Amino acid sequence: MSETYKRFETVPVWAVPVWINEKEGKVQKSDLPLWSGNGLPPDVGTRIKITMNAIGFGTVKGYFVEHGWLGLLVEPEAPPKWWREQNKGECDRLCHIFGIEFKPARAYRPRVATTSS
């Protein structure tokens, strides 16, 4: 692993980015990793929907920091065929996603058919 990458089992202390020039993607430097998501990073064990590359639903297994940004290590439930083929073999099969690349998973509530009398 490189000096710019580190994994965590629990969410590390993090900060919200302060944008200097949002158009150019420049942020104020921070000693803490920056979180790009809305709200708090989800807990380990939380089911989320990975919107990046339409990967689908998955479960948070841990965290990582790369180049100063906090991300999630997520085990996808049923990733697309291209992702499975790209990640076979030596890969740990965890998606690395940043805060802006997921949504909370909605609870599935099946519709119950009703009959009228």
C-alpha cells in the first residue's frame, strides 16, 4: 500500500471540506481526512446503494483514506458482470467509494394486496 492510502475498521476522525474554488475543485488543506458525503459516514454493517458505476446495493465493511479523502469499503451484493470480471482473482472484492458516490438504501416494503368486500 502507498503512503497516501490507509484502511480503518472504525470511522476515523474527519472534517467537512472547505471549498476555496469549487469550480476548480480546490479545497482548503486539512490535517484530517475530508468527507464528501451528506451527513455522517454510515456505520460498518449498514446497507447502502452504490450509485457510482451503477454497482447497486452493498454493505459497509470498513473505511479508507486516500489522498486526504475518507471513503467507504463496501461489499457489493450483486455487482454488474463487468465489475465481477474486472475484480476476480487477487482482489479483495470490496468497492472503494467516496461519500458522494452512494445513497442510503431504502427499506423494502412489499405491497400487500387488498381485496374489497
